[in-house]
Amino acid sequence: MRHSIYKQWMVMSPLARTGVGACLLLAILALALRVVGASWINVAFAVVPLGVAFLLVVAEPRLHWLTRPKPKLTLTVSGADGGQLVSGGLPPWPLQIERIVANEAAEALDTMQGREALPSFLAAGAAGLVSPPTKEDHQRARQEFGAEVETYQEQLREWLNEYAEMVLARWETFAISLVVTNAVGAAHAEAVEFVLELPESVNRSTPPVGRVEAPPSRPTYRPPQPRSLLPLGRGGWSGPYPRITWRGPGVDLNDIIPSERRRVEWEESATGRRLTAPRIDVQPGRSVEIVAPLWLRARGPGVHEVRWTAYSQSLDHPVRGAFRLEVPEEPPQRPPFGRLEGVLRFPDIEIAMGDDEAAEVDGDRADANGDRAESARSIRDSDPPLAPPSEEAVDGGQGEALASLRGAVRRWEWEALGLDPALDCPSSTRVTVGRAQPDINAD
């Protein structure tokens, strides 16, 4: 029994021991007053003030901790207006992938119409020198071109789907830059840890792709060429030329960048709904940015709320708040693109130019190393015209002819966007791949 009481006394904290001792002393004092004949009221008046004073002395450290200054933390998102971050740029312009594929395939197949290997007047002049292509040669060339167009359709459809997904990801993805501020006169906030609670409509993402490769080139039909009947000798070296390739020594970035300098990252829970930032310290009157990169994708138009909670050993209780991500609604009544030209002229993401196009645009532009600068079609900063251009009113003469020509060019450029389904390639032009074509050699 004696050992049990002693063990309980030893495990008590100093504050608890002081409290127990004070209670025993007050009990002894009350008993002594009662023995000398004091009434219970007098005992209470004598003991209670002493007890209250003693408790104030003992509880002074706790009272000081309750009344001391505390951190006052706020979390803001860079670029947000009133705690709400809105997706930047213009809304993606809609496009109909199957319409684009059908129109581009029809344009490619249309190049087979009336294409002969050699005009009749040249063939007559070259009689005895060349052998014109036969009917079988034309049929084989059409079948090979039909297979090439089928492959082009698959590649174009795949490219358009990839383009649409990249554009949507760029529109719905937000670069989150969080800044933690501690109020002036507040206490130092030590080891502050922020936790984000993501709704079902928001996911952690990667930085959106800034550029998409150029679309596949539309094939053009090339008819079979006549075969020469003259014996042509071959002289000189016809084999492959030797090619010398030098490979420099490989360099591993891990050998250059010290392993101690690791990139700080957000910790993600198993479900992906909870993100924890690296711990930071915030001095009073200072603002500290959470340097860990964070990209969030809010799927679907509307306002998506992300709740956050701040934990710290310097706080009595966690601090909570929220910020919002807004994906604007797409404007109604926008005709979708039905031709590839519309996507290329008004892109919602940078599109790398093809080799021929880049050479034509940037033929004389090079970077500091002398290499050709990489060119791309920039993201559009305006919407395409929804209606065809109106004709200019010009008085007769040369001005009228030039105005008519300019108007025809502008209208052709607008029709090439594919905004009007009535201007799609007619059904007679949309030749099904593999369908028998009229004989080009027929009389």
C-alpha cells in the first residue's frame, strides 16, 4: 500500500504535487480552526481566499500561455480575386473531328480527278521515246493512294483528339501559387503545415503541354509516270555515301546537381483527395510562398472550392479556409470548325509548323548558335469571324475589280474555316476509299 502511494506520488507532475500539497495544508488549516472553536462560516472565509490566491500563483504559467500573442495566419492564392482564381485565356473553340476528317479526306481524294501522267499533246510528241502508263498502272496507283488516304484519316483523327485533349487540359488546369502571411504583431508561427482537401471535381495534375506537333500532311495523288524506252546508262558512284557521326561524351545531370538539393513536393494521400505542403516558418509581418509546385485541374465548367487547414504547434487550434477555382461556361451558339484550316489559323494551343511551312516563314531567321529557330502558330487572341465578310461598295473602274478580287479572297479564307456545314465537300466529292474510279485513259 505504502509503495503504491509512493509510485503514484512520483509519477505526478510538479504542478499536481503542488496542488495536492496545497489541498492538504488547507484541510489541516480548516481542521485547526474548527478545533479552536471557529464556525464553518469563519473557516470558509479564512480558507477560501487563501486557496484562490494559491491557485492563481500555481496556474500563472498556464494563464500566461493563454494570454500570450498567437500567430494570425492567412493563405492567399497568387492572381486570385477575392479568393477565386479564374481560368485565363479564351474559351476553347469547338471543333467537329469527324467533319474535319471527312472534308480533308475528300480534298485529298479530289486530287485524283482528271490527273493524267502526261498530257496528250506531249505524249504524241514523245511517241517512241516513252511508254504511257497502262490502265492497270492507273488502277494500282489509285488503290495505293486510297490506302494512303485511309492512313491519313487515322493519323488526322488521332492528332485532332490529342489536340482537343491538350486544349481542354490547358483551359482547366491552374498553376497554384500559395502565399502564407502572418499578421503584424502576431507571434512567430513555427512548423506550419498546410493541408488541402480536394473535391471530387478537382485533381492534382501536371503542367499542361504548351505545344502540339504539326498535323499530318494531306496526301496528294501522283499519277504513274511514263516509262522511258531509251537505254540510260548509269555512271559514277550510286551507292550510299559514307556518313561520319561524332558522339560526344555523355553527361549525367546527377553528377552535376548535388543530391542534397532535392525538389520539395506536396505529399499526396492514397486517394489523391488530400495534399500536404512542406512545413514552413512564418515570422510576424512576413509573407512566405510555398515553393512546392502545384497544378490542379478542375474538370467541367463552374466554381470548384478547395478547402485548406493550417496546423502548427504555435496555434491553439487549426486555422481553416478555402479558395475557389472557376472554369467559365463556354459561350453558346459558336459554330464548330469543320476544316483543318480553321484549327490551324485560330489555334487554342501552340502548333509546331511543318518543315516546309517553317522554312517558308523563318527561312532567314536563326538563333544564336546558327541553328534554325523553331516556329509555331501562336495561340489565338481573337475569335474567328462568324459570318462571311461583306462586299465593299466601290465605284466602277479598276477599283471595283480589285475590291471584287479582295472580297473573293476574304470569302474563300472564311469558307476554308469550315464554320458553315453547307459548304462542306459535296457527297459526290467524298469518294469512298477503294471505290472504282473512271478510267483516265478512256476516250
